[in-house]
Amino acid sequence: MILLAGADDDGLGDALAALGADVVRVEGIATKQSLVDAGVGDARALVLTEMDDASAIPVAKELRPDLRVVTYSRDSLPEFARGQTDLAVDPALLEPDVVAEELLDSLAASD
């Protein structure tokens, strides 16, 4: 399962789902409770599409240390979250289908 937090205006969630991924959208602001409610304990990755939710990265890593974290946003990743983020991608550089394929390939390789 992949958790997706943020508006996802660029369609990464749809691209992941089109490739067969189980995508669960985090409702509202990504907080500890909303991550737990969305199933962070069973998730393999967290995708953030809005850097306003970047404070969720250390929270998610605390709840699930092996969680893969990907940001897909035109905004800069805050310094405090950079060390806990596995991949930061600007949608202007890579299309959502390319990012989706790479993320799913990397998750499959770690099985």
C-alpha cells in the first residue's frame, strides 16, 4: 500500500493506481492521527505532494522507520525533512507515470 498526502494536482496517485498500486489517500492535513487512520502501519511508501505536509515525514518515519518517503512537488523540501526523504521529484522534471513506475520498481526490488 502507498499512502498519498496532498492535493495531487499532477496525478501521481492516478498513475500509481493505473499500474496496479493500492493507493490510500490521507484525509486532510497529514498528521500522526490521519496517517494512522490511513494505515501507515501497513504502508510501504508515503508520497507527499504538498510541502505544507512535510512535518508528516518525521512523524511517519517514527511510526514506520522502514517507510519509503517520496515528495512530488514544485515546492522545495524543507531542510528538516531532507534526511528522512528517499526521493524528492519536481513534477516539472518528470511525468507522474515515470515516477510511478520507478517507485513501484524500487518497492518490488526491496521485496
